[in-house]
Amino acid sequence: TPAYKREIRDSRVHGTTAVAEALASLDVPPKVLVSGSAIGYYGDTGDRAVDESAPAGTGFLPSVCVEWEAATAAAQEAGVRTVHARTGLVVGRAGGAWGRLFPLFRAGLGGRLGDGRQYWSFIALHDEVAALRHILDTESLSGPVNLTGPDPVTNAEVTAAMGRVLRRPTLLTAPAPALRLVLGDFAEDVLASQRVLPGRLLDSGFAFAFPGIDAAIRAALS
């Protein structure tokens, strides 16, 4: 709804602006600000793989991400090294997309969303935390950094992997019209394809502990 969209935008933009301005006002500001962002910045990329050099997409989530990242301006102008951590879908047991997926798949109710051909750019929770620490410690990194695994997979491949790891059937599907009926505008983001690569992480020497989808799922359950 328009009200919920406004809440999403304001919670990110206003909060980040307040933090950036507070840091800029300090006599001795911190050396680095790692500000949250998301791969929603790129919009629907289809089958096309993109890295940090790609432009912003169109639509609600890309526009939020653009404003969210711009909200760090005061800190950047004060000389604080600023990194925009564009996080993908974090594979963890609690919260986020997987926090909702695990109970469904354990109950044998998991399945493809739409046709399943949309790419999901995932990252294991362990690698998400390690990447954030790497960003803090790597002075050469500033600007956008994609926090996604090196091998994005389709929703159909995620579904198959969940079935393999959890040893549950994955025969059900959620057709696109049904998702649109239940989720409204948000359905288009669920069905969007985002094939996002962690170019700058890899170039800076970061090594993923759980690069594959099966390994990321098992790590979440360990």
C-alpha cells in the first residue's frame, strides 16, 4: 500500500540521514561507515548478470535504494569512508526470506514461486557477516559492494536444493496470478529476477566459505 511503501522508505532514508549527519558533526568522526543497502537497487535484471557497475533499475525498490544510499552524503562529505552494502537474500534460519521458507519446506509445503526461472542472489549468513568484517578492514573499499554469493541460482534450483537438503517433496507451486492476488504490488518483487555478482568483494580478495546453495542451506541448519 502507499502507506507501507512510505514507511519502508522513511525508515531507511530518515534513519541513515540522521546517522550520517551525526557522524559528520563529530570532532573526530569514525574512519568508516558501512551503510545498509540491497540488491533491490538493480531492479529486475532477467538472465543478465550484473555487478556494482550496473545502473539503478526502475520501480519502487530501486528508488528506495537510490535515496537510501544518497542519505549518507553528510558522512562522505566529512571524509568518512562510506560503503553501501548491497545485500542479497541471506540464507539463515531466523528472519528474512529463508526464515519463512524453512518452516514451509520442512512441512512439505515448499515449491516454486511463479515459473521458477527468476534468479535469486543468495548469501550464507556466515559469509554475510564475514563480508561485513572484510569491508570494515579493507580500506580500499568504498561505494557500493554487493553482498551476494558468487553463483546466483534460479528459484527452481533453490526449490530443488531445499528438497535435497531437507529431504522433503517440493511438488507444490505458487502461480504468479495467485501471488499477485495475495501480495499485491510486492508480488512483482518476489517474481523479479536478480542475477547479481559480488565483483568488488572477489576483486578485494574475499573468499566465500559457503559459495553454493546446498552448502549455504546446510550451514544455516548447522
